[in-house]
Amino acid sequence: WIMVKSLGNRTFRLGDRQLDLELWQKLYYKCQQEYLRKRLLAIKYLYEGKTRTEVSDLLDCHYKTLSTWIDKFLEGGLKMVVKPITHQVLSRLNMA
């Protein structure tokens, strides 16, 4: 477990939480969607000591997107990070 370099509040809060590498690996191989794997990699890279700027460059994602992933992790751990994106779609069926 390594403290992350960046000085942002999110990063310091990341240091308070341990990364369960066994669960991380299990989720990485279970989740086949690339966007979910990117999120998992981002969290792992941060725990390895990379800065948020380095991670966003490595994964080719926007800095703000990375911050959203960190928030998800802080809110609910790895399981929240791999929660699929869902959109509420309005029904096109007429209820009459």
C-alpha cells in the first residue's frame, strides 16, 4: 500500500483507504468492457504512486473524468467503480 503523490483532497482520501488487490484482479478479469477496465486501472495506478495527470495521460482520459472515478471509489469502493453505466430511457409505448 503506497501513499499517492498528488496534493488534491481526493488523493489524500485515497490514502486512507486500502486497495484490495485480490478483489481488484477478480473484478478486472470479470469485467470485459474496456471502459470498466480503464477505471480499475486508474485506481491501481494511483495506488502505485502515479499522479492524476500521469494517469489521465496513460489512459487517455480527461482529468475531470478521472476525478469522477476517484469519487466513485471513495463513495463505494471498487464495486462502485465497476458499476455499469445505465441510462433511463423513456418508454415509446403508448399506455392508452
